[in-house]
Amino acid sequence: MAPMSTPVGLGGTIPPRPPLVTGGLPAPPAGGTGPAVAVLFDMDGLLIDSEPLWLEAERSVLARLAPEASSWTESDQSALLGGSLNRTVSYLLALATRPVPPEVVGEWLMAGVCDRVRRDGVPLCPGARELLASVEAAGLPRALVTSSERRFMDTVLARTGMRFDVLVCAEDVSATKPDPEPYLLAAKLLAVDPARCFALEDSPNGVASAQAAGCRVIAVPSLAPIEAAPGLMVVRSLLELAAGPAGLVVSGDSGIVLGG
């Protein structure tokens, strides 16, 4: 299990909060123990704009597996959105024209993408740093829930300075997203009922995982479209969100409090 990290200040400014009004997602259940509300963050595509890095790494690996193959397309990239390393390796091997062990392909991918992050950094998505600072200022516990390998997660955290109370990555679970296990584990480690947790996701796989765990889900779609549905709110950017003691607030024409 990944060790808990100590929260530190993330800098940035907290966006102005609109008046709180009822509406939005269902309120958390009354009673219970532990914190009233927690916020669970996906990583790739939600907090960091890592898809271009993965695109470069995957294209590089495909060129080694099948030099004569056509280039890696956006369709290929979308098919793997929110998935695990094992899924990406299997997908690439299905296109290979020469035999290579899966563990070697996985190492090619991880070495390539981690080297790129260490060398060039990785951009945060709009509003990511501001929302993390807002959640910390509101005193809400926060977890990172990612399908990425610990090696990549640790590289990203070291490069960006982001900190969380709990870390859940691919090695911590027996099944990754869309299975609910990652979000159930994060809620358990935070000692918060999943129904009291806001899960922020950018992919259909991640949304399915968080919903199956019983979290209240806010989607910020990246490559794949996501439609609003009962129990699922969709916003265009993390810049539309801020935190208060009662939960998250959606900015816009009118404020909507999502907590209880």
C-alpha cells in the first residue's frame, strides 16, 4: 500500500465562492462517523494533461513492436482512456508483428513516459492547483485514485508537488477502473463513507468505477464525451469548482452547493 503523504500548501488562489444554494448532487447521508465530506481525485486527464505524454510513449513503443504499422491514432488513444498499464500493453501487443514479452513492453512504456515527466514536467489541467488549494483550505480530506502504476504516480507527484492524504494506484488493488475497488479502498483509508465522497473523473471508465463505489461523481470530460445523468454532474473545467466546509461548489450563473 502506498504510504500516506503529508498535506502541504499548494499555492495558488482560491476562486471566489458564489452563494450556496441547495441542488445538484444528493446530500450525504446524515449521521455516521469521520469527516463529513471527502474529495477523491483521478490523476491522468483530470489533474494533469498527461495524454500527450502517453501518446508519444505509445507511438514509440508501437514503432518498436511493428515498424511497418500505421501510426497510432486518436481512436487508439481514446480506446485506452482511463485504463491500466496491462490493458495498454495488451492492446499494443495485439498490433505487434514480432514477439516481445509483456513485461518488456510495460517497461518500455513506463520508462518512456516517466523520463518525459522528469525531463519536461507535465502540465496541470486548468483549475487543478486552485481546486486542490481550495479543498485543503476547507479542511476536507483528499485522495488520489489513479489506474496508473506507482512509478508514474510518484514521478508526477515529485515533479508537480501535489500532495494528498491517501494515495491509491494500480498496485494497491486487485482490479482497476471501471471496477469500484479503487474508490472503495480510498474511502476506507480516509474513513469516510463512499456516499460522502466526491469523485472527480474525466473518463467513462473512471465515472463507472466511482458510481459503482457509491460516490457522488463530477465529470470533467477530456478525450471522451460524458453526458450528465442522475447522480452524475458534468462540468467543463475544474475552474468551475471550489470547496467549502460543506462540500464542493459549482461556479456559474448561480452557485450550487453539492455537499450537505
